[in-house]
Amino acid sequence: MQFKDRKIPLGGLNKDDNPSVMPDGDYSDAHNMRITSSDEQHGAGMAETLQGEVEELIRVSAEFLYYGGAIGGDFIYDGFEEVRIGNQVWMKRNVDINYPGSKVFNDDESNRDIYGGLYTWDQAMEEDFCPPGWRVPNEADVDELLEYLGGALIAGGKMKVVGTEVWIEPNTDADDLSGFSALPGGWFDAFDLLGEMGLFWIAEEFDTDISSNILLVTGETPSKIYAYNPPTKTLTLLDVPGIVDRSDDIAHTVDKMWIYQLLWLNESDYVLSYAEYDISLNPFSATFNRNIINYLGNPGLSAIDNNVLVEIHTFGDNSCQCYEIDISVDPAVPSYKFHLLPNRFVTGDYMITTTGKLIVTTNWIEDMWITQYDYTTGVMEVDIVLTGLVEGAYGLFEYDGEIYIVDNLIITDPDTTKIWKIDNTPPYGLTLFDTILIPIYGASQLAEYIITDFID
């Protein structure tokens, strides 16, 4: 992680007791502020602004990027309460000054009295933002705060105002034992998340590191795209402009990314398309390039290179067929490769290994499989039954020689996704690796990193 050229909020308390992730990007937005005493005033050590959530606060929040315009000006604090938490002293209320250029939720001044103001990172960094003796917290401060409150897995509940008068249900585990009294003041990009999240800035600047090269896409409308880092189990929400629909399908190379989207021609007519982006991975950036019309449709997507995608299409006779899609032309041109096993629907994105294998997850009514084909001949080599073990295998990726299944709990809890590690030798045992409280419906990975296949 590099402290350079990027502004981040440290995390966010939310209504559930779960990790929160916020987008990174080069746009103005604003969050609430809590500030902490400096040594000059209290001599009691430091504290910091918390924007992480209850579980794994630091883990999910260390790389969120935000920008804002630098704004200065004079203002007056009317006075404030403070709360001591361990050896730290915090402002007990959100900053509520009418700082030049700042916002209040929905432009409704009555919200200032409850939730405070909304400020950009650059505003918070101005020399005159904090009153004498106070400062904007840093990442080390939040480490101390969370450790004192029992660790990142339980600290959030101890910091949130109790009840559902201001927090939307369920406000999990909120008891405010710390006295921090966090409120769900939302944020300003388009005024959102009031009652759901309390977001706060810290002082550091970071670069986004998505060196794991694994991208996950959600089943929301519009879809969101995250970078996933298996060693730290870190999710980073990426700033990808122009996504307007739900998309279960994603693929990328080192400098291109494609997302399956409906391209609306008017209010009632649309064509199927891939939204193509020019991307950089470290630090991440994405710029929309073009829509590529694809009359074949989905489900699933994988990339061989910048000119060829792989798609498996389900036909009306319950057959699935594998196609290579030439996207160097528009409309894209599909070329048939082979049929998959009959009476199975593809349920997510898939992998093409450097060893020449296609690995895909499929389902039929209540049954589910993960199947390996020889990509050149189309011969099925390994067929593993997943029925009763996973609910919705919507993606695959590899890390450090191990294959992982992205399993959305579509039946029991659609907002939750489990990551399973599957052995590549018989009996192909599953081990739960991670639980993500986000509805993931697709996965993508750089082809050169997919080197492992199943052994019969």
C-alpha cells in the first residue's frame, strides 16, 4: 500500500455489522467528519476519524480513493462535546460547521443538526478546518481505537448510536459502549446512504493495489465492480463510469475490460452489447471506450486477448454452445467452438487455463456441476457434482495454484457470497475460504495467471 496521490476514507459504519466498501475514483464527494484531539490540547495520544464498518474495518477500507476541490475560508465552531476512548479523545458529534463549499444532506439544513456536514477530503485537509488543538485522524489512530474496543470484528457495534430512529434496521449489535455515537450521515456524490452508513475521512493518501488481478461483479442494478485480494481477503470497490444496468458478466486483460450490458436505443428497444473500457490495474482507472454490439447474448464471459472473447450461449433446446467472439469488428462476430453437456445452464463466468482447458459451472433445476473441457477439442474431461454443496456458482478464479468458486447464496441469502477453495484432485473437496456480504454474480482474471486445472 502506498501513501501517494490518493485520498481515502478509512471505512464506514453501516446498518449491518458487516464490512463496508466504498468506491475509489477521481470525483468529488463528501463525507461526515470526526476529528481528534492533538497532543497540544489533551496530551492523551491520538484518535482518528472512522469510516470503516464493524467487521474487518481496516481490511476493507485501506484503499478507497476520493478526490475533492481544495476550498478554504473562515468559520466558527460553536463548541463541541468530546469523548475519551482509551487514551484517545474524540469529538463526540460530527463536524457541523458550514465550511465554504461543503454540503449538507439533500441540501436540507435540518440534517446538519442531526448528522453534521459533508466535506471533501481537500476541505478537511485545509489548515483552518480543525479548531486549535484538534486534527484530522490518521490510519494509525484507528488501529489504536479498534484495538481498544476489542478488534475490528466487534468495534463497530460499540461505536454506533443504539436503535433504529436514525439507523435503518437492523443496526446490528449497536450498543455505543464507547460513546463515539456514530450516525449514518450518508455521503455526497448524489446524496445517498442516509440512515445506512456513516462515512468519515482520514488524512492519508493511498494508491489502489489490485495486483491480485481478480475482479468481481455484483448482481445489483447498476452492477458494481470490486477488486478481490485473496491473501488479505480485501475487497476494493472500483470507480467504473457509465454502468447503468445489472451485469453478471465481466472479462478483462491488463489494459481492457468488458462488461455485458443492454444498449438502449430508445425507451423500449435495446441490443445486447459489451461495454468496453480502457483500464490500468495499478493504480486502477477505467475510461469508457465503446459499446460492441453482440447479437449472441450471455451468459458468461472470458477474455483470451484484446480482440477475442469467449462466451457460452444457452439455446432454447437447453443446449449450451461455446463461441469465440471477434470484437475487433462491430458488430462482434461469433465463431462456434463446441457443444457443452446437454440440459445444463451456464451459471457464471468461467476460466480458460494456460494449459488449454475450459472450466465452467452449470446447473439444471436443483443440480449443479463444475466441468472441465479440452478447449481445442471440446472433449469433456472432468465433471464434478456440486449439488447440495453450493447454491449459485457464479464465478471461478485461481490464486497460488488453487481454484476458487464464487458462490452466491441465491436461495438462502442473496446478499451474501461465499468463496470456496476446491481441490483439483479427487475427491475434489471444498473448503470455505471467505464470506462476502455482497451479492457477487461474476468473476474475471487475467488469463496468464490461470495455470491450474483439474486432474481426473
